[in-house]
Amino acid sequence: MFDLHPHPSRPLKRTKSSRQFLLGKDRGLPPELDGKREDYLVELTGEDDPVNAKSWTTGRKLKNAAVLGFDTLVASWGSSVYSAAIEPVTIEFGVGRVVALLGLTLYICGFATGPLAFGPLSELYGRKMPIIIACGIFTCFMFAAATAKDFQTLMLTRFFAGVFASCPLAVVGGAFSDMFGNETRGIAIAAFSSLVFIGPFISPIVGAFITESYLGWRWTEYITGIMGALAFTLDIIFLEETYMKTLLRHRAGYIRVETQNFAIHHVSEEEIVDFSDLVHRHLLIPLKLLFREPIVFLITIYTAFIYGILYLFLEAYPIVFAEKRGIPQTLSTLPYIGLILGVLIGCGIVIAFEPRYNRKLKANNNIPVPEQRLLPMMVGAVLFPVGLFWFAWSGNYGSVHWIVPTLSGLLTGAGIMTIFLQALNYLIDAYLMVAASTIAANTFLRSFFGAGFPLFATQMFHNLGVQWAGSLLGFLAVAFMPIPFLFYIYGERLRKMSSYAPTDFGKKPTHSDEENQEEIGDAGEETAVEGEEIEEERKRSKESDEETSS
């Protein structure tokens, strides 16, 4: 759903050409500049340099974090607010319920496709510009959905709204990692992630009351569009660029103009922006990681299942509380509050483990310790199936008080939050040098699970019954439960066998590893990367902290 800490593979660099160039009529190249190339590079002036977002004051960070958090809330809100409008849509446009559900499904499918574009854009042009543009276009599509005259228009506008809503989900995590250091990033990311999960649970409640009022279902889209317009305005007024590379590039451009010394530049301006490299890095590498790396594959399948359950609840809860207990449609959405509280509990569990992780990180010379991320995930892996079984068997019987299945949301919400967040943190730490590609693979697959699960939820709960449909999901959750425990024990051993795991500094590069490094980030270089160059790059990356953060 979101990119917590994008870490692009090493960019291609231009190599000196032997071709003869003409600058004009009878004018060849001028003499080479005096001094070393490094003399003309624009870099950080110190740790407190304003272009380093980590040096900003707490108030400045919180202001930007609040704006970005609202962007994220609006994006996730828009996904499920439509669930309250399904019945009126079936009546107005004369379609079946499953067909009407496509408005929810297509929006989530947009989550899968959008990051393929916004990920590279945020690396090339920074965080601010993609977010502002995407937010503005998202707002337009939401108003278009609200005024749709036919069903196909509604579906198309919902899909493209989802595409552009995916931008903050893909970029905001990177902006947070730009601003917050190792000690505070875990807490900031946990708070950000809670907004991602609270949005889909709170919007059906509001949407149901809107739909049942005199406003009607179209105002679920109008209000989402108004929220998007507000987010767009806040982005323009208050949002600042956080990406250090972009800020240094802007500084270099300003200095060039002021000094008329056009040799001054930032190192990123030496990079090759090549379409084939972008396709390779953001399409082919994610697929290779997904199907060749057992850690990536199993963690992705697990998170995809969790993500699917999240949106399946949008269909399951009305069956349990409206159909089984006869609670009015609007009031039957209030049990989502149990899931919201569960997400907040999960956020607290993750934050409670952060001091322990920071101690392990410091003891390991600030080199990530991926398996330590799995401890909260283990807790969530136990809580989640318990919550599902609780919901299934208490929700099946109308004689059981409504508060009983509602309270199951405390466990399922906490499980969703801890499993999902820590699984992504584990992937980032384990595959640091290709984290963006790893998260892209995870986002792509899980979005289709989230889009598909609501389509069969109603039939499954009606045909199997609430108790056995919920139990089936619970048994699947139990089958997935050993994953964090197994990776806690065997994860390091698996990473040592992987050529994509840079946190294993003890492994000497082999010929095969060099080829993989070329494949990831150095396809344009003429020779394979040697061990000394890799170590030099790691040191430079650690000192500058421009594109990576442990």
C-alpha cells in the first residue's frame, strides 16, 4: 500500500565519450576545467544544512508530517467510502451487487498501478511535485465520479482516482524517512501507517450516514473530492520538499545562475535518466525478487492475505451486524470502531518494540538487524487468527450481543497493523539496496488481493455461513502464522544465500554477485563492480545519508 523507505538502486553514471562534438559553427569543445571534478560538486555544508530535512526543527517536521498524513488519510478514505454507496448504485444504474462492487475493486487496482510511475518520479523530481500533481488530479476524478451519468463513467473515474490516490501511499513514507532519523523514524512510520488503515475503516461509517441522509450516495464522492481539494490546498501552501538530492540540485542551479559558473552541479545531474533502466529497475527487478527470493515471496503472500481481509471486512461486517442482528444499515457500520481501536493498539505494540530495536541497531554499528523487526509481527500473527475465530463464531448467532463480535476487532485490527507494518520493515531492512523494488513487488501483488477479496466475500459468507467462512479465513491465518517465527530463526541464513541482501557485509562478492549488482544498478558500466568499489559506495552512502538511511 505504501513505500516506507524507498532506496533506489545505484544510478547509472555517464562515462566520458571519445566522440567529437561541435558546440557551434567551427567551434569544438573548450579546454577542460581547472581543478578536480569534486571541486565543482554541490554537497552538504554540514549536519545542520537546511537541505538535510533531518536537521529541521521538530515543529517544521510535524507541520510537513501533518500535511502528508492528511494526504494519506484522504487516499485511503476514498477506497472504502464507496462501500456505503453500493446498494444505491445497483438501483440507480440497474446492475448487480457484484458488478457495483467494481467501484471498490477498480480503485484498489489503481493502488497497484500508480506506484509504478510515482516511485520513479519521486526519485527523479522529489517528493513534493508528484504529490501535488497527483492530489490535484485525484480531486478532479472524484468530482467526476460524483457527477457520473452512467455506470461505466463511474467505474473509470474511480479507477483513475485510485491510480492518483496511490501517490501519497507510495511517496509519503519516503518523505518521512527523509525527515526522521533512526531513533524516531519507527514511531513516525507507525503513526503514518495507522492512518493508512484507519481510513478504510472510518470512511464506511461516515459514508453510510451520508448515503442514508437526504444527500444521497453521490455525496460520498463529493465529500471525498472536497477533502482532496483541501489536501491539494494544504500541499501548495505548507508542504516543503524533503528529498535531499532534489534540494541540492536546486541549490546547484541557483549557484550556477548567480555565479555564472556553469560547471557547478550536483552529482545527481551526472546520472543517466534512461527509460530502459527505469523499466528494468521498477518492473523487472520487482518480479525477479518476488519469484526468486523466498523471503520476499512468502512475506508478500502473507501481507497480501492480510490486505485482502481488510477489504473483505467491508462486506462481512454488514452481514454479521445488519443481516444477522437486524441493526439498521447506518448503525451496523459502527462496529468498525473496534477495528480502528485494534489498529491503534497495534500501533502501540510496534512503538513499544522500537527502543529494543534501536538498541540492537546501535550494538550492530547501525547496520540493520532485519530479524529483530519480526518480534511485533509474531505477536500479531497470534492475535490475528484468534480475532478471526472470535468474529466468526460470535458473529454467526444473532442471540449473541453485538458487542461480542465487535470486540474481536481489537485483536484483528492489532494483528493487521503489526503484521503488515513489520513485514514491510523486515523487507526493507533485509533488501536495503533494492528496497524500492521489493516494496513495489509487495504493493503490486497485495493490491490485487485487496481488490479481489470483496468480490467473493458475500457469496462465501452466505453459502458457508458466517461461522465456517470466518473459520476458513482463520485456518488460513494459522497456516501463515509460522512465517515470522521461521524467518526469525532462518532468515539470516537465507539472506546469506541471496545476492540482493546488502546487510550481509561478511559475504565476499563472487563473480555471480557482481553480475547481479550490474543487473540491479550498474548495467551501464563497462566493467563489473569490484569489492573495493562496493565498500567505498557503502561508506559514501553512510556518510552523506542522501539516498539511504539505516
